Amino acid sequence: MAESILSLSGVRADIDQYHILHGVDLQVPKGELTVLLGRNGAGKSTTLRTIMGLTTVTEGKVRFRGEDITGQPTPRIARKGIAFVPENMGIFSLLTVRENMVLAAVDGPMDPARLDWVFDLFPPLKKFWNRAAGNLSGGQKQMLAIARAIIEPRELLLVDEPTKGLAPAIINDLAGAFEQLKQQQVTVLLVEQNFNFSRRLGQSAAVMNDGGVVWSGQMTELAENDDLQHELLGLGLGEHQ
Amino acid sequence: MLNGMFNRILSGDYPRSRALSVLLVLIGVCLALGPFLFPGVRAFSMLGMICVFIIVVASYDLMLGYTHIVSFAHTMFFGIGAYGVAMSTDAFGSGFGAVFIGIGGAIVMSVLLSLLLGLLSLRVKAIFFALVTLAVAFAFLSLVTQLYNITGGEDGLAVRGPRELGPAFRPFDSKVPGFSVVDFIAGVFTQGSIGQAFNDAVFEVRVNGRHLMYYITFAISLAVFLFLLRMVNSPFGRVLQAIRENEFRAQALGYRTVFYRTAAVIVSAVLATLAGVLFALINRYVNPENTLNFELMVFILLMCVIGGMGTLYGAVVGTAVFLLAQNYLQDLLGLLVSNAEPGSLFAELAGPDRWLLWFGLLFVLSVYFFPSGIVGQLRLWAERRRERKAAPAASPLKQES
Amino acid sequence: MSAHDEMIGQPARPRGVLARFAAFREDKPHVFLLLLMMAVALVLMDPRTWVLLTISGLAMGAMVFLMASGMTLTFGLMNVLNLAHGAFISLGAFAGASVLVWLSRQASEPSLLINLAAILPALGFALVVAGLLGLVFERLVIKPVYGDHLKQILVTVGGSIIIMELIHVVWGPNEIPVPRPEALTGAFLLPDALPVIGGVALEKYRLIAVVLGLAIYGLMTWIIERTRVGILIRAGVESREMVEVQGYRIRLLFLGVFVAGSALAGLGGAMWAMYREIITAHMGDELMISVIVVIILGGLGSIKGCFYGAVLVGLINLYVGYLEPRLAAVATVGLMVGVLMWRPQGLIPVIKV
């Protein structure tokens, strides 16, 4: 098992006056794609946001590459090499595709070779380079959101439900992009509701419920065990609340 | 039994702090017996202003403190009431009939304007609303200042009120004795003989129509205050507070928040108009500066916040404190610089004309460090004292919900 | 592949004059309103007066644009309502006026070049003083109340009082006359031979104000549209959080925008001082009303909207000021209310409030 590039221990987090995370323990192995599963409201998105420093951590520690990043301001966390693709994609709809990408390249002008690679992955971005990002279709916006996260080499990618609301053909394209990232040994923490997508890409998996991680292990373990799936995710027939 | 009576009068909304209760009783007594406790024109005028502005500030607190609606148009409604009476007595003579015509017209205009503002708040979000009210109030001020023929422009109008409310009217001939507490205390220290100080402190009051007007104002002020207290503790008031806490949630619960907000604005506006009417009759002179000025609007804001937003009692305390300070702080500052070199930086900074500078500074500091105002702070201290008395041992660990 | 090559959100081409007119009114409400106003005014007065008033209106608009641009950016980007903005305008006016008085020898020379030796320091000093105060103000007063609009209103109103009182302390409580530099006084006389507008006297200062306003508008637009900082600002107006997620310290950007906005307010104040030739500490209060109308009219966070809003406010002030002077302020506010009913987000909305 690879070493952990990211670890959460006993993390409790609040949004306003609500307690959302009740002690999350999570290890994300380096160089692998880890899927974070769970029902709606389990706290998956909040976990990602907490790693990025967008929520208030009341207890526990978040460690990245061994360094304690709990409570640090979001820009500093991002600069350490963590990219975040939020649930609503977070692209700037009033800016053009080009301007979105320029902003994403924090360290200076974009590397042409890397940009070509991004265009290979997501051809529509090249076609609509100078269009306002708000005019793109849902799938194209998602491509832009991911392209932004990978235009500069990052060590950790946090991606929140990229397939939500997308057509199967586009989901296929996205899967291909993630496969390439896996080949490049980029660590990905992927929050997903789409179990098939997760099963196809995930190497490790963790399941959340009620603000805590209730199971973690290899993806194959979960994929081959129908009872486990049913118990943790409510998948299959005869599910009960 | 007495407790029950208090409960009903105050609508269950007690001061909740002994210090505050004492303060309120003190203010109440001073206002009730004011003309017979404080001699002189200046003091009498200030008592009247305090009564009038308690209405203004308390109605403002309904919007600001209880519904978190920031409006800069409150002076506009105040001015409508004042000018309504001024213009109608100017046009129709000084009988009570003219006064009531003025009141009626002013209230109609206020209701219409506040409806317009409520409608605007439908179209624009909260933060726009504050700015829009500022602009609308300015437009109104400009209109009043420009229409010289009707409103007297910058010179304003003298208010010839009914004779019964004026200085010439004598309800009874005998003179009523008054006793000046301040003079008595000062006399005890300067003269040493209590008896002598006592004699010096007694003064005579020739009760006239102005005293009548004052007591009408006092009574209305008290009535309005208790009415507002009843209103904020009623179901309507609770919806306002729900809107204040989280408007979205209030809407989700099924309340048509726009109606409630507009209702709060209308009630607030009408009460301010009423205060304006009383102001015109008491002060006997209205002009844009003493009714519609932006500076006056800021003063109302100051009084509400310094007293304590969302408490209503804060309006009473804040008004009294502010008006006293405004009047006597200047004297104090004047005393401070009387020995300083004229023209020096110290004289410039601490001169009586710069009282607003220090007040502004105190205001800003109080927003940071005492955001709950005087009343809020007194209640907080009282609550802490009660908690300490109830649990002298170590505080229990907080359970997570 | 072709399914997601399509673009959504492209408007269909309109046909027919009426449809095109409606589309124009929808797409470019700012231009529509501007042309409408100018046309109505032209009908109500003779052409020569119209030319005079339009130039004056544009001049006023240019100066109000300077004052308002800072506030719209500050509010759009930082979601901060700074009601002390008027005090910055006043401060800039007094600072600029002081330098002009101090360098009155250079200012009273007829040569423009020598005048500039007084004008440029005056404007520069106004910029710097207002900018510095902006820096101190943001760190000290605004920062503790980020996110709380109510408290922002309270402390900035208090701050405004304090600043204006301090102006009284430093410069005295009376109004101060401001000497307009010699080369900028007077007017160009258009030759009588010109048709329609012949014989009109165009005040030099007003033309300069228009030119300067356009130049700064152009500069700001260039910065916003072409530079990285501009992209950051536009992104931040949309979502502060996502800008931070990308790794930018948006707090520094806030500070920079606030300082720039305050400096521009000071510059506008100094320009206004030379325009009106008399200043009081409370001039900022009155101009704030125009600023508020402009930013609400134009749309918060939009420089273009701010410019058009300012031009509209300047024009309506001058037009109504001529036709019925008593209603000038009412007309300005009425314009704002009217536009709000038509377009609740303003003419060129950038952010959804």
C-alpha cells in the first residue's frame, strides 16, 4: 500500500452553527485514485472543502505530505500543490475560457506542451477558447473545471462529483482524462455518487456516513461484495433507511 | 398581583437588569416631573426633545433592531409630520382643526411613501435598499428646500399652533412650586447650609399651554413606547425577529416576508410622522435643518445603536444620553479648553465645536467593543451575575448538539 | 463528438425593425437610455443650449465617474459598503486645494505648462492622501467588519463623521475658495459661421474634465479587460472563494482595490474643487448621493455601467437643472427609481445582488 500523501485524523468541522463532520479519519495513498463514497448529506463535499481550508475545523488535524495544514488560509493550501474542483465547478462564467485558464496558471505563463495535452483531453476547450465560459454546455464547463486544475502540475486533485448531470458520452471522456492522470501518478481524491464510474477508476475507496468515515479499503473489495455495497451505500434491492 | 399588572403593561418584556430598571425609572421620573425639577428654558426644551425623539428612535429600532432593515429615510417621515402641521396651520389658521388636517395629510403621505419604499424593497435586495432610501430622502430634502413658496425653503416655517398649547394660555392662575434637584445639590456643596440650599432650590412654575403641550407629548411618547413593546412581543413581532435571524428560513416556514417587512416600514414611518407633528407643536419652528437633515438621520442612528439595537429600552436610554451629551458635552469641552491657547492643536481638537468628533469616535468604538449598546451591555452583565450566582462551581463541559 | 461541440446561449438573429429595436433596448440599455435622454432634451431646448448643457453634463459625469468607480469596484469585489466614501472625496478636494493655494504663483501664470507644475502636484497629492487614508481605513475600520453589512454601515458612517470633523480641525470650519489655474479658465468660442452650434462658448475646464474622465475610463477598462490583475478582479467579483482556491491571496487584492478606489475618489474631489471653485467639508455628502445613484443605476461591480451611469446622472442634472432647476435632485433620484423598476440589477449588471 502506498504511503499517504494526505491524512485526516479526528477532524471535526462546522458550517455556521451546524456540526457537519464528526471526527473524520481518512488516509489518501499517494499516486492512486481514491474514491470517497456515501449517501447525500454524509459529509463528502464538506470533507473536500475542509481540506482546502474553506470550513472551520474545530478539532483534529489535516496533514499534507506530512505537514500540518489545518486552519491555514485557502490560498496557501492551494499553493502547496492541491487543486480543487468543487461540486458546482466554480468556473468564472463571465470570463472567457482562455482567461479562466490564465488565472489557473498561477506560476506564470502556461506551458505550451501541457496546454496541448489539455487540448487533447478536452478538444472543445480549444474550439471555444475565446468564448465566455458561461456559454458552454454543462459537459464543457466540467472539462474546463478539470482543465483548470491540471494545467499546472499538482500533487493532489480534489474533485467533487464531476459526473453529476452529464451525458454518458461525456462521462466517458472524463473517465479517459482521469485514466491519463492516473498514469501520471497524480493523486486524486474523487467524491462520486456514480458507483460505476467510481468502480472503473478507483483504486482505493472510503465510505462516509453521518459526518464520519465508516469503511475504507481497496476498491476491488467493495466492488466484489454486493452485501457490503448494500450495507454502506444502500445499493441493491430491499434497501431500508 | 402587581407583578401581573407590570407583566401586562410591559408585555412581558422586562428590563432584565436592575441597573437598567433604575436608569429607566430615573429617566421616567425626570420626564414626568421634568418641568418642576429643572428650571430654565433650555432644560424644558430638552425634555420635550427627549420625549419626541424617544418616539423617533423607538420606531427606528422596530426597523433596524427587530427586522434588520437599514433605512435612511426616517427623517423624511419625521419631516413630513412636522411640515404637515406647519403648512396646514400656515394655510388654515391655528385652530385644532387645522392641526388635525395637517396630521391627516401627513399620515396619508407617509403611508403612500412607505408603501413605495416597501415596493422598491421587493425589486432590490437589502443592501440596495439602504442606499435607495438615502437617495429618496435626499430628493425629498431638496424638494422641500427648493419649493420656497410652500415650505419656506431654507428659512423654514414658524408654527402657529392652537392658543391652548401656547405660552399665552393659563389653565389655572396659581403658581405651582418646583424644586430643582441639581441646584439643591450644588447649593449644599457651595453653601454648606441645607436649609439655605433648599430655599434656593425652590422655584416657581407658571403653568401655561406649553406645559400642556409637553405633557401631551410625554403621554403620547409613553403610549407609543408601550405600544411598540406590545408589538414586538406579539406574534407579528416574532415573525419580524425570525426574518431578522434568517429571512430565507422564515419564507420557507410559509411567511410572506415582504408583507411583514413592508408593514414594519409603514408602522415605523407613521410613528415617525406622529413624532414630527409633536415636534412642530412643541418647537414652534420647522426648517430643513432641524427635521430633514442627514446629520439628524445620523443622530437617530447613533441614538438607536448606542442605546442598544433591538431592545426598545435602548431607544429611551440612547435618546436621553445622546441629547444630554449633545447639549452639555459642548459646555464640558468649552470648559476644557478655556485655559488653552486659542488656535493651538489642543484647542482645535478639544474645542466645543468638535464635540461631534469625539462622539463619532465613541460611536465607532462602541460598535466594535460594545455592539449591544448600553442596554445590551447592562443586560449582559446582569445575566453573567445571575449565572455566577446559580453555578458557583466550575462550569459544566459543553455538550455537542 | 458533435453533440457537445454545439454552443448554447447564442441569441437568434432578430428580424424586422421593431424586433431589432427591442433587441437593442434589451442588449444595450445603457446606450438606449442615453440616446433617449439626449433626444428628449434636444426636443425641449434650442440646439445651442443643448450643446452647452451636454458638454457640461459630460464634464460632471466624468468627475462623478471618478468618484463612483472606486465605490462600485469596492462593493462589487469586496461586498463592502463604505459610506465614508464621501469623506474621501472631501479630503481629496481639500488636499488638492491646499496644494493649489500653496503653488498659487504657478497656478496664476497664463501658460498651461507652468500651470501643470501646480495642477499635477495638486492632483497627485489628492490621490496620495486619499489613497493613504484608504489604506489606514481599510485595515483599521473595515477589516474587523467584513461580511457584516449592518456593522459596515454603522462604522463607515461614524468614520465619515470623524474624517469630516478632522477636516474641520485641519482646515477650519468655513468653506474655502479654490483658485482655478489660469490656463484652464475661460472658454473656447466656436466661430459663428458653424451651423446650428455656432457662437457657442465651450468652457475649457469642462472639456479637460471630459477628456480626463474618458482617459481614465479607458485606462481602467484596459486594466480590467487586458491585464492579469483585471482578470483577477473580474473573477473575484464573481466568486471570492474560487479565486482563493486557485491560490491567490484575495485579501491583498481587496486592499489594493480599496486604496485605488479611495485615491480615485480623492482625485474626483480635487477635480470637483477646481470645477466649483469652492469647497466645504460636507461637499462629499451631497456628491455621495450622485455616486449612489450612479452605482445603483449602472450596476454594482461594473466599470462600464458606472461610466454610463455617471454620464446619465451628469446629463440629467444639467438638463433638468436648466428646464426646472428646483427638480434637479428629484429628477436624478427619480431616474434611479425608474431604472430600478425596469432593471433591478442596474443597467449593466455584473454581480447578482
